[in-house]
Amino acid sequence: MTVKDVKEILKAEIICGEENLDTEVRTACGADMMSDVLAFVKDQSVLLTGLVNPQVVRTAEMMDMHCIVFVRGKVPDESVISLAKERGEIVLLKTPYRMFTACGLLFSNGLRGGCDI
Amino acid sequence: MPEKITLKYAVDGDDFTKAGLASSDLKHTLKQIGYDPGFIRRVAIAVYEGEINMVIHAGGGEITADIAPDKVEVWLADSGPGIPNVELAMREGYSTAPIDVHELGFGAGMGLPNIKKYTDDLQIDTTVGVGTTVYMLINNN
Ligand SMILES: Nc1ncnc2c1ncn2[C@@H]1O[C@H](COP(=O)(O)OP(=O)(O)O)[C@@H](O)[C@H]1O
Ligand SMILES: [Mg+2]
């Protein structure tokens, strides 16, 4: 699916990165612990999180992720948004859904975790 | 590229929101040189976890990165409290981070294990009350 599909499935609003909605995404990761995200170097493209601090953007950047979804309608402040803009290609979305539901919706629409066990 | 490039970064220990600047710049430089994305990601994650540790546990410090075609070596040196028991610190889930660090997405005790996972060599030289130098080697193969 594309970032645009993620946006639609999650009834999300775009915070920034509109120009990159056509980016293809295959795997996602839902976490509030950034070290848990950093523990799997696989090509995860979407990060769902309840945190809104700059380290979320940094983590996505280190992982080459394309999209961050803030759950429960949370919005990061301007400094976090400008950090994402600086980094280029990252799309920031906010969804009214809570973490579990947001992950479930994406999974049932074909997105996977990307870390096989 | 020349045989070797050395980059140095001062890491501010007072501002958690800035943590990651050095890792970000290093990653950017590696990208410009044209390294393999998987290799860059390993370097970026390991150095980022190390940089975060410097900020949350040691009040900042200095990062030196030696970039060569076949490897990247990084030294993260701080004058923080040191690590009394390195073996314990290396365990998954062991953390002395204050609880407010959790709000920032860190402090789960996974940083050093992550660094170990992504590096080809990891050496922690530490003295309680003096500071810590974390050395990491990532081979480009
Ligand atoms: N640079 C450092 N200076 C002092 N103590 C450190 C440093 N890096 C790591 N530590 C110690 O090692 C522990 C484990 O580190 P880590 O695995 O990164 O987990 P976390 O950072 O989540 O606590 C830390 O909680 C801290 O006690
Ligand atoms: Mg850590």
C-alpha cells in the first residue's frame, strides 16, 4: 500500500509531508519505546506511536522510515514538525484511533510487521 | 573518497530534544559518500543509541568517527558517572534511567544490547566517577 492508503484506512490527517503520499510502504511497527523500534533493522516503513517528542522523528530517520502516525489524535509541537520537514521525505499523520486499533486496521489491510519469528 | 575522514561532534548534555544531531549528521555524511543503506543504518542506530546514552546518563560528551571505505569506527567519550558493572549494563532490560526518560521513548535497557547487535566490535572503557568511552566498529562488507 502507499502512505495515502495508510492515511485513508486510519482516517488520518496530514501534519506534513503531503508531497510524499505516493511512497510505497510494506511494513510497520507500533511502539512507544524507541529502542524497541531500533532493535529491528528490517525495512520498516511506518512507525505508529503515542509519543510526540523529537526523538520519534530521529528514530524514524535512523531507520529510513517513510511515515510516522501519531495515535489518539496527538499532535507534536512545531519544533518536531520542522525537524521532520528538515529530514525530507517523512510524512507525519495523526489518527483518532488508539494504538491497538490503528495497528489492527493496517494489519487487516495487508501491512505486516516485518520481523519474522 | 580519501583513505579516511575524521568527524568530531560535541554532544550537549542538557537538552534531550537535541540528542541525535550528531548521529543524524554522521548518517547524512555516509549517505553522501554513497555507502550501502543497510550499512549506514547499522552505523546510525548504534551511534544514535550511544549518543542518547551520553545525554541521559552522562551529561553529554564528544563523539569521534573515523570513516574509511571498509569500516566506520566511533568513540563516544564522556565525563559522566561511569558504569559500575558493565556486564549488568549490557543485559537486555537493565536500566538506571529515571522514569521521565520513558516519556521520551528511551530507558528500556535496550540501548547497549542494540549497539552490540549492530556492531562488529564494542568496547566499553569506564571508570566510576571519571567517565566512559564507548568504542564501536562497524565493518562494511
Ligand atoms: N555513557 C554512560 N554513562 C554512564 N552510564 C551508562 C552510560 N551508558 C549506559 N550506561 C548505563 O548502562 C545502563 C544500560 O544502558 P542501555 O542498555 O543503553 O539502557 P538505557 O539507556 O535504556 O538505560 C544504563 O541504564 C546506565 O546505567
Ligand atoms: Mg540507552
